[in-house]
Amino acid sequence: MTGDDVVAYLSSAGLLDRVAATPGEVGVTEVTAGNMNRVFIARGPLGSLAVKQAPPWVQVVGPEWPVDPSRIRSEARTYERLAERVPDSIPAILAFDESRYVLVMEDLSDLDVLRDVLVAELAPGSAADAEGVATDSGAFAATAGIDFADLGAVVGRFVGELAASTSRRALGDEGHDALIELAANPELCRMTLDVVLDEPYRAHEHNHWHPALEERVRALYGDEDVAAAVAGVREVFETRHEALVHGDLHSGSVMLGRRDGAQTVKVFDPEFSFVGPIGLDLGLFWANLELAAIAASALGRHDVARERYSAVRACWDAFARSWGDDASLAAIEADAWRFAGVEQLRRAVGFSHAADIETLPEPARAEASARLFDAARYHLLTGEPTPSAPAAPVGSLADPAHPTDQHRPDQHRPE
């Protein structure tokens, strides 16, 4: 599908009347931004729709990296499940065309991608005002800053409700086993194993890093403690069939804005979904909020750093309320922090880095890269948050975006 095909497709699918009375009134814009798929927005006098198609390759690379387009079935099934539990936290799905690998859904272009807002808030020339509100990062940030407590709570409830409704406890043995088979997503799970849980820990052509990390990376490739910890995380990823998970829940998979005066948060792109460890989604989200806090702190914006980091606590609290099984919380939290560690390491030294760090000016970028690496290693080895207190005095070593000496790569794993 190309942009020229979208209007004809909507006509054939009986969806054109949601946008316009005639095809000539419809304008189509490609808004592809992610790594995997193509996305178009069709707009007309009656409304707008998003049309997403999975091509038979990784979109950002092209045909030389082929991937089965039927991966979009996992996304459609996950949206269906989420619509039963947290409909306000996902885009409304209007149609799924399995034969064309197409999802037609609510247009979210009035919202902003969370990562874009976080980056714009710190960008030169678009610095936050006295209240920490970015002034030119889109419709949302132009009117109000992020309510991080609400952001964390929405994402935590999203993860908790999805897990609670798809666990063995909820479905019974037969139903849960059937879901494991139905939701199997081997090709994208293999991609996660390669890109997140293998390549960053050895010499590989995909890897790149800031020069400030040169010594750390050389040590990483021979770090037996890290190797053992990563092996443990791989085993959890491959064998813990606990509940349906989003599978790729980072700050590029969340959009937010204001509708009717209130903050709106939407989680999207669950194409990596499968039945796996519940801590995965929590850890990926926490990792990206913490690296955004590290970016702010590297610029001396410790107030902003604390606000960003506060979403982690809010996320955990909301998850725990939705999940409702206190006996399992400690194990889930430890898994989550270890997944946060591997996510942050791949953002520091692997294939796909985060714009939060990459867009910083020097020397802040070097400082943030080192902090990110050290915090990631600490999470991976301990299964714990960095020794910190979100309410710590500005600039103290207890600040969540300031790893302490315990994070140095030459330290052994704490007992």
C-alpha cells in the first residue's frame, strides 16, 4: 500500500464515509515514524482515520531485513483484549484486514509521541518555561506540561489490566495454554532476543556508542557478572509465560495530549505482544522514563529529572492495584528492573539509541551516556532501582538521575 492506495482502500472497505462523502475530498499524509510499519492519515470534511500496514520487512531498513507481515495479527489481537479492559488507554480500532495486513484505527495526530515531548522539553531554543512546560513541541506541550503521576498511572493500569485478564489465574490452565499458542510471536520475539539480549554484549556490526563509553564497552564484553545476569533475563523472557504483554512499551509507544481540557494518554503499537513475563513491559517503560530523567539531569535540570522519574513510582503503584496479587509483586518488580537494565544498555551501546540522549549537546551527552550505562548495569545485576530518593535535594547523590559510585563498571555485583 502507498499513499495513493489509501483512499481506494477505504472505499472498498466501506470506511470512506467516516472521512468524506467522495474520494476527491480526502487528503492522505504518510506519518511513518516507527521502525516496523507504514502509517497513513486520511483526512476529509467528515473526520480522519489512521491506516497502518505491516510490510514484509522492517520498514526502517527495507527488503534486506525481511519480516513476516502477519505480525500485525498479534497487534490486532492485543488491541481486542485491551478494548475490553482499558479502552480509554488505546486507539479505537475500526477494522482489521488480515489479508492485507492492515489496521484502520482512530487518528491520534492531535496527540504527541511521549519521547518527542520529552526531547523537545530540553531542546535548545525550546526550553521549558518556569513551570517546566515545553513551548514548541506540539499541540500538547504548547498548552500544558506532562502530568507524570497520571502518565505513570495510565501505563501501570494498562500493564496491570492486560496481565490480570490474561494470566493463568484468570483464564485457567486450558484457556491460558490456548492463549500462549494463539499469541505466539516467534519472529519478533527472536528480534528482541537478538537486538536487546544478545548483540549489545558482544562485538557486533549493529552496535555503536558514545566515545565516552569506550572503556566501559570493552569491559562489558568480558564482564562475567553481566553475562550471567543477561543469561538469566533471556531465560525469563523465553520461559515465563505469565500473561499477555505489549512487548515493546517504550516512550515511543505512548502518545499524550489534551482532550476536553484533560490529559489523554494512549498506548499503541503492541505488535511485539506475546504471552511472556509481566515485568517486561514495566521495565521497558521505566527504562525510558529514567533515561529521560538522566538527560534532564545532565543539563542541570534536576527538577525536571525528578518529575520524569516520578512516573516510575506512579506506574508501579497503579500496576499493583490492577494486578492484585501481592505475593508475586516482589518477583515482578525484580524482573522489571532487570528488563530496564537490558533496555537501557541497548539504548547506550546497541542498535537503536534514544533521542533523549542522542540530541543532547556536549558535554551533557557524554555525561548522560555514562550515567545511562552505569544505571543499566546496576539494574541488570541487582534487579533493583538505583539507590535514590525521588524527593532528594536537587543535585544530591541520591537524585534518581545521579548514579552513585555503586554504579561504576568495575564494581562487583552487590550481595
